Amino acid sequence: MDNILVGDQGGSSMLRDYRKGNWTVQETMVLIEAKKMDDERRNRRQGDINERGKPTELRWKWVEDYCWRNSCLRSQNQCNDKWDNLMRDFKKVREYERREAKKAAEVGEEITSYWKIEKNERKEKSLPTNMLPEIYEALVEIVDRKGQKMLPASLLPTLQQQSTQPQITALPLPPPPLPPPTTAVVAQTAAPQLSDVAYTGQYPFPTVDSPAKKRRMSGEGTSSGTAKGNINNSSQEVGSAISKSAVIIAEAIQSCEEREEKRHRELLSLHERRLKIEESKAEINREGINGLVDSINKLANSILALAGNKNQSAP
């Protein structure tokens, strides 16, 4: 373990003995809980008008203190590195599950879930080999909650409705209508043969066999069905557009979070380098002062020895 002197809010200091080695499941769950609490704390701070002008402490320092209070003896750098590793493994597993679900929906076969394959197969697929279900579910809760908080409020009811009814967006699109030029040619060829009954509007053209042509020639009896079909198609297109927009927004939010984490790590690294430089300067000053004191002591001893020799040589 590393012994590091950490200052508290009251100005005093305490010695923290950080634990090294692999993280246990209990420590990982404490870190996830600390990260969730930190996100909620920062959201409340941003929403409070009285707190906006106050300086914010380093987020990973707060996470370290929370972990320390819950028997997870890790430093803020260890927490940051562990969280980065967790999110990297989580994204790999999540993307794999999405690809398999999409493939299973298209082919109609059973999904090959990450939790059903062995460790050697996970390694062959470049997946993490030791992701636990309880850790994955905890990370899913944090990521989903963060995405919902960052989305506009107007999109949340629509996204919730889509999440409860996923089969609506999975419906196949209707077949495209027949091209107009072909319809015009058929109408022109059929009109001279049926000119004696076409004026009554009571009989369909016998040469028109496709359903689309029958709907166009049947008049008001089929106009309501066509209108309903158009409404359903419009609803499906709107739902698909909203779903795509939500995916784009979620990816943008995730990218912003990753950039924020990167900037935070750079600031921590800069702060550590500055501390090391200051410690080196202090060490150099101490060594210089110690050398000066030793020189003065040697000079005093030499003067005393010289004075003693003169006193002995005097008659």
C-alpha cells in the first residue's frame, strides 16, 4: 500500500494507506455507487442557482472520499482508471448484445448472448472475459439514467412509449406504389374497350388486376382505407425519425462525457507533475541548507583546532 498525506476540510491532515492489487467485486460495486452519487450531486449543484458561483471540488477526490468511507481504500487515480476500464468493457458487451439481437431478429434464430458463451470464446471475439452480470446491470442503470437526464424533456415521453412498444418500429414498410406511367398506359388501353359502361361508375375495369389500381378506380368506397394507410405510414416514419434522433443525441452525449473525462485526466496529470516539481525544489533546498550547515560546522571545528594548536605552542 502507498502512504499518502491527505488534507481534510478542517485544515488537519490524515495518512491514507491505499490498497493495491486487483479490485474485488465489493470494491467495484462501491465505486459504481460512488459514481452514481457523484453524478446526482453534480446535477443538483448545477440546478441550484445559489451554488453555481461557488468553486467545485475535483470530482474524483469526492469519489475517493466516498469510497474511503465505505471501506474501499483506493486513491482517486485508481478510481478513475478502474472506471475507464469498466466503461470500456461495458461498451464492448453492450455493442455485442445489440448486434446479436439485431442479427437474431433478422434471421429468426436464438440470440447468442455474452452470458452464454465461454471465456475462451469471449476472448476470440475480443470481449472482456470477466464481466459479471451484477456489475453490468449497475452500469446499465447509470448510463440510462445519465442519457435520460441529458435528453430534452419533450422527447422523453416519446422514447418511453417506444421502449414499452418496440414492435411498432419493427414493422415492415409498405410496398411502393406502382409507377404512374404504367397506370396511364393501362387506363388508355382499357378506356376504348369499356366506354359504354365506364360512365355509370358502377363496374370496375376487368383488365385492372392489381389492388392498387382497384383502390384508385373504386371511388369513395376505398378513399378512407387509403387515408388510413397513409396515416399509418406517416406514423411509422415519424417514429423511425424520432428513434434515429434519440440515438444520435445519445451518441453525442456519450462523446461529450468521454471528452470531459479526458480533460479531467489531463488536469490531474498536470497537477501531479506540478506537485512533483515543487517537491523536487523543496528537496533541493533542504539539501543545500544541510550542505551549508555542514560546511559551517567544519569551518568552526577547523578554527577551534587551529586556536588550540596555537595555545599549546605558546611558551
